[in-house]
Amino acid sequence: MEHSACRQPKYEWLTPKRLAQYYGQSMVFILIEWIQSGMTISAEELAELYQYMMSHSLEDALKDL
């Protein structure tokens, strides 16, 4: 990903800080749901699922259900 001083961002509101907060909050949500559901899958499987969710679009994930 190239960053240039003269390049205008596509979405000015979408900052690195907001992106970090979004992904951090999504990870916390997944962990809380896992704990509240009784941790019925392994931490390794949870990590795999999280990776899948972060690397696929919502549309693709819904098609895989």
C-alpha cells in the first residue's frame, strides 16, 4: 500500500486510528461471545474463524453458511 504526502485519501473520515478501533472492537466482540457461549470450540479454531471473518466479505461469509 503506497502512502504519499500528495495523495488524497479516498475516505477522509476513515483514519488509521478508526480502522484500528474497528478491528480491535470486532476481536473483543468475538472473544466475549466465545466466553459467554461456554468456549465450546478451541482457541485455535476461534482464531481460524476470526481470520476467515476478517479476510472475507460479509456477502462471501453468508454464502458459506
